[in-house]
Amino acid sequence: MKTMNANQKIKTPSFQSCKLDRTSSVNVTRRRFLRATLGTATTACWAGSVLSLPAAEGAAVKQSAPPLLPDLGLKSLGRLKPRAAREIAASPLSIGFETLDRQLFDPEKTYPYMAQLGAKWARCQAGWARTEREKGKYDFTWLDAVVDSLLKIGVQPWFNLSFGNPLYTPEADPTAVGWVPVFTEEAREGWLNHARAISQHFADRVKHWEIWNEPNITDFWKPGKPNAAEYVKLVKQTAPIIRERVPGAKIIGGVFCTVPRAYIQECMEAGLGDVIDKLSFHPYRKMPEQGYEADVNAMNTLLSKHTRGRVKLWQGENGCPSQSGGSGALADLDWNETLQAKWLLRRVLSDLRLGIELTSYFLIVDLVGYRGKTNYKGLLRGTDYTPKPAFFAYQSLATLFDAETQRTETGVQADGAAPGTLLTASFERQGFPLHVYWMPADLLKDCAPKKLQITVPAPLKQPVLVAPMTGEIFALQASAGEPGKVIFHDLPLLDQPLIITDLAVVR
């Protein structure tokens, strides 16, 4: 399979596969959903406040939830039909396929959903402790199966090389999660030998290699304290080994937990920018937009200073739980499945709005038993591998925001929104604009829909409003503004993104 850069602009096949689905809301059985993965049936349904989705063994699963979309008072034209990964040539959208080094979910159960999701990338943790269980002997059978299965459905894996090996750090637990092999020469040499073996083995299938995970926090720099200079040394020793064996390899460094500006600056001053192609970070926060633009600007400023802009930003891991009481980041807050889907839309579109080259959602399925609880950030439920509302929301984004859709500076003018209550972004697809807007409100507080007037540049021949949460498409009426512009009156403003575009883009 030919590897493509995430931001590469490539002419995709005809967009005819993105048609309106006029099927009414009905319960979807597992058989019908699997047929949908082959493009022969509808993929989503909602009926009032009850979400009905396919169960893994054929029984319908009904989950009570708030209405996913309030009544917008607009005429519905149907729903956006998602495109499978194989129908999309290239994309900046990725999905987390981590933790298989610890066997925390069954990948076989996810592949039909991965195929239909539309994301073109998958972040995979390579699992040193799982592949080298006897010193000097490597078994990549499990990882071969993952890589080959993803490639078969049109998804490109990218590797995260991280975590230690109890063969070299005997004080660690069997998974050696967070145990960094830099404190003894034997551990460091074991790590580098593993890097030689795995890069040689996957040289023709994986081109993007990320080194370590969240080195700026104690949990992932055991048994010592985070040290930027030591992390950069590890990258500098590992990157050449990969490049020697993988033609055209791209090295991803940083992998920061949140956006630790001082630590990032230390890494840049230690020469991290000299040996990497991408800088990745994990910006976990309750409100995706809160302080985010300033953080991104600060990182871009450092990259401009130290790499002259050669190194691009990747948002490599970020997710939101679908309920409280689990484990992992943000787990102590009162989430539900609808709020998770809103958060995902705002997270991904915030990244695209700011020109992040790749954005990855963590993760494909809930992790049952993670640290004794469940990490509820999955697009699929961990109990029965059925899709949550966030799965369908991500499908909408994957359909519309592949590499053919490009960010533009063409903006919108809004009346009726108080300062700080509106975010907008503009894109172009097939010669038509996509204007995205939403309220960056606190998702954990009640937020009533509002109305506003938006003025956008033409051309818009048949304007429509798309709600990516459900994929529903609504007719819009416009009036003429000043030359070259059109005005939309009384548009709904929600705490989830809406998209103004042309019917030609979605039919």
C-alpha cells in the first residue's frame, strides 16, 4: 500500500459515494450494520431520546441519552452517507489503536467498525514487552496481524515505540508501562536492539515512528524524574536506527502529556527538532478550546525558531469519556455519550481549525479492566463493541474533512453572538466553502440553543446546514448581502459544531 502524508492534497475518486441517506430512524440490527460496512445499508439511527444500535451478538442495545440534536426548525433533506476508509485517498484523521501491547481489547471485533469509520490512520503501540520475552528473540506475530488487518481495510498504522521490558528492568511489572530503558547500559542496548529488529521487520509497511510516550510526567519516566535532555538523547539514539532501515521514515517526537511549554522548550534547546519530522502532544482538557490556540501558537513559535517550520504538529492522543466513574484522564467528570460526541467534534475541528497536520482520537473501544476500572473513551462500548454516538459523529468528519478539504482564510461575519461565545473556521472542498461554527461553552453545564445572523462569502448555489453529530442535512434560505456575500438569518448556535456548505458537497 502506498503511504501518503496526512496533509497531502490528492484528488480523490468521485464524491458520489457521499449521498443523502433518506432512510427514516429505525433500529439497526447487527446484520444490517455489517451490510452497511459494505455500503449496502444505512449506518446510523436515532429515535427521539433513545439511541438504538447493533449488539455484538445480534440483540438491539438501547441506551437512554439526551436528544443528540435539538429541533433546529429547519427542513431536513436526509443524512450524510459516510464513506469507508478504502473510499478515502488521504486524510488528517487518525484513531487510537493503543494498548494492544497489554491485550486490553480484541482487535478482531473492531475491524468492521474501523473499516466504516473513515479515519485513515491508526496509532499503534508496538509493545516491546510483548514481542521480546526472551532476550534477543522477537515475536511480531501479534503485531503483524494488527498491521496487515488495518492495511487491508485502508487504514495506515503509525507506531508508537514506548514502554520498557521487565527483562531489562526487573523491578517493573510484566507490562513495564512507563519504565524507560535509560538508567542502565543493558536496558538502553536492549531498547536499541529492539528498535533495530522492529524497524527492519516493518520497513515496508510502517513509515511513521513515534518515540516514547509522555516523557514529561513521572508515570512514564520510571523509576526516575522527567528529564528533557535524557529524553532527547533517547530520541537521538533511536531515530538513526529507524531511518537506516525504513526508507522515507518519518520520526515523531515529543509525545507530551498536555502542553508543557517549559519542558518543550528544553527539548528544543537540547536538539529535538534536529532529529524529528513531527512534534506530537496530548492536550487533554475538559473544554477542547480552553487556552488551546495560545498553546498551539507557542509550539509553532518554538518550531519556527528551532526548525524553521520544517517540523509539523501532530495531535497524537486525546479523548473524552462517555460516562463518569472510570479511569484515565477526565474520568472524574460527569460525562455521558452525547457529551462525548460533542467533545470529539469540537476537539477534531479545533485541531483542523488551527492547521494541526494530524489529529488522533483516543480510542476505538473502551478499555475494560484498565487499572482496575474501565476507560470509557472508546467510540465503541467495551462490553459489546457497539458504536456510541461519537462513532457516527467521527464518521461525518471523516467523510467531509479528508485531504481534499483544505483550510482557508475565508471567514464569516456573525451578529448576535457575544464576545467569546463563537468559534468559526472555514474550509474549501470541490470549489465550495465549508463554514464551521459553534459555541465553545462548558459541556458540563446546561447551554440553551441561541440564534445568530451569519454573513459568508459566495459561492453557495444551494446552501445547506450539516449537523455532523448525526449527519443530518437541512435546507437553508439565504438573502443577498453586500456584493459577493450572502446572509443567513436566525441560524441555530449550539455547543456542538454546525457546517454551512452547498448541497453539491454532500449529495
